Amino acid sequence: MPKTDFDPMLTRPPVAPRNVLVVDDSRAQRKILTASLMRRGYHVREAGSGEEAMELCLEHRFDIVLSDWMMPGMSGLDFCAAFRSLPRETYGYFILLTSLSDKGEVALGLDAGADDFLAKPVNTDELYARITAGERILRMERELTEKNRLLGATLQELRKLYDALDRDLIEARKLQQSLVRERYHDFGSARVSLLLEPSGPVGGDLVGFFPISPRRVGLFGIDVSGHGVTSAIMTARLAGVLSADAPDQNIALISAPDGSRDARPPEAVAEALNRLLLDDLHSEQYLTLLYADVDLDTGKVALVQAGHPHPVVLRAGGSVEFLGAGGLPVGLISGASYDRVTLTLAPGDRLLIMSDGFTECADARGAELGEGGMARLMAERRAAGGLVFLDGLVAGLHAHSGAQGFRDDVSAVLFERAPR
């Protein structure tokens, strides 16, 4: 990098360049130009040849160069080309002094890197006009350089912030996945499998199960409104109130008169969650819920559908049934009431609680899979069971959506009664 006697302060507004190199083999011509420029306040150095000028350019940074074209040894044209090849942080404005007026010669000068020309003998007024024009260009170049520097510094800071955010999101994803500690459980007479696949680093879906008694189990699927960190934080809060690890804090569980553990009716669980969101959490978010109370021995199911997609029953014989009537989401209306749905699962039947990431999965044309497509996927993969069955459903979604992937979180709870 060329040395300089003048260290620019890039943190301050750019100032007008004032460092000029005059190159001419005529000592008299150099002195005339130098004296004229110094009277205007410029810092001027002189060189009597192109070779000498190059040595000076290696030691100092010049803002403007005035060079004679016709010189013995290295011509002004050659010097201009060599000057342009020097490594510089800022631009140098180059003016060739020439008595040549042929357009072809002017084109040669421009090709070599000259910015302007002055006819010899030099007219003082024209000299200052050309230098002033050059200074305007250099000021604009330095202002642009400073703005680019500030932009680069800002982008670097943003990159650091995004890197930190990415690291935080990776950890947040690990924490959210840890909310679903047991993805598969075999009760002997039945088994439960869980799927949780956020569309982004973190999501707003939550699935799980917890024991109510030795013969009953609670299943739930939740979809919090929105996406991202805010929704993920809400799922973490809800995981605590539907936890199998802390039954005393589980909003669905109560104590029976004989002291044993019992559960609220499914519709009462939805009402309790509705009060929690509106009265205690004071959240602007709402959620959809599918909660089911299943008897492991008899296969009897009591469930509540609160805005969640319809649960699906895949019968042992291969038929597919969608249940429920919809219901209100949780956390929208104070005092909302919910209806109970009952059914019985025969040996070999399966109950699927799924998020709308399944039925609303769109292909490249925007066509959603829908309930018909979901029924087809389940029927096609009925030979598999447990986590393999759920993975097969996800593979079917990928085939439907193509390269665009999922635009929403995908989650599911699969309950399967053992065949006879």
C-alpha cells in the first residue's frame, strides 16, 4: 500500500483533496504550475520524469496528478497506465497535459486511464476549472467510500446479531424438542407415538400424553396462533400445565373423592385452558386444542375439539373416519363452552390427532392436501405402525409439497389399540 503524508480521518466528513503531483520534463513548466497551485493552497510535489513520478507515488498518496504527455523515457501515457495499476484505497484524478488534439490520441489517453486533458500552454483559469471538476468527483467518491464503510460496518454488526440469533434459535429448538421427552410408549394393550416437526427453527405446535390412571391416558395436540419464538414460548408454558412429570400442576388432572387421581371431562379441560389464557396469562395469542381421554382396556374415547382439525380414526378394516364438529379455539372468547365427542376404538383401530399442517399442506400450485388427501395417505400406509407410520405420512407430505417444503408446523399424536 502506498505511503502517505496525509492520513485521512474516515470517521469525519470527507474533505476536499489537496495533494497534487506535477510531472513534466520541463523544469520551467513545472515551476509555473507548482507556483500557481500553491497560491491556491494545494500541497504540490514535482517530478521531472515518469520514472521519478512513479517513485513518488510509491511513497505518497496524490489526489490529483498533472502530467505532460510527451516526455523522454516513460511517457505521460505510460505513467498514467502505471499509476492506475498502483494499489490505492481512494481514487486518483489524472489530467494529461498535451498539445495533441487528434481524437485518436485522446482515445488513447482515456484507454490508459486519464480522466481529463489540458491543452498546452496551460491556461490558468482552465486549469483551476479542470481541477475543481476533479475535486468534485473525488469528494463524491470519498463520500461514497465512507458510506460504504459505514454500511459494511453495519452489515457486519447485523451478521453478528444474526449469528447470535441463529445460535439461540438452535438452542431454543433443542429445548422445544425436549418438551416431547417420550415419543413412543407401549402400554401393552395400546401404544402412543408422537410427531413434532416445526416448519422453522421453532414452532407453535405441541403434542403429548400423560397417564390419568393405570387404565386411562390423556392425549393432546395444540397449535398456538402465529409462528416463531413467541408461539414457542407459549408452548413451553402450556407444556407445564399438561405435564406428565408434574401431575399436581396438570390442569387436566384432579383428585377423586377416594383420593385417587382422576381427570376433568375433556370439555372442562378446554374451558380451564380458556380461562388460563384470558384471565391469567392475558395473552393476545389463542390456540386450537384436541384433547382426548382414552380407556386403554375398553377403547372408549371422550374428546374435545376446540378449533383443531378433525381427529381421524383409521379402522382395522381400512376405512377412514373424520370426527367432531370444529368448536371454538381456546383463548378467544371469555366463557366459551365446548362439546364432548365420544367414540369407541376396536382392537386394531387407530386414532390420529393432527395439526392443520397436514391438511393445509400445499403443492406447487397452491392446492392443499385436504381431508381427502389425508385419508388417502393414511390408507396407503396402513401396513406400517407407530413412528414408522407417522414418518410415512410426513414423507407423503413432502411428496405433495415438493421443493417448497412445509409452510406450517406438522405435529401428530397416534394412538393404536393392539389387535386381538
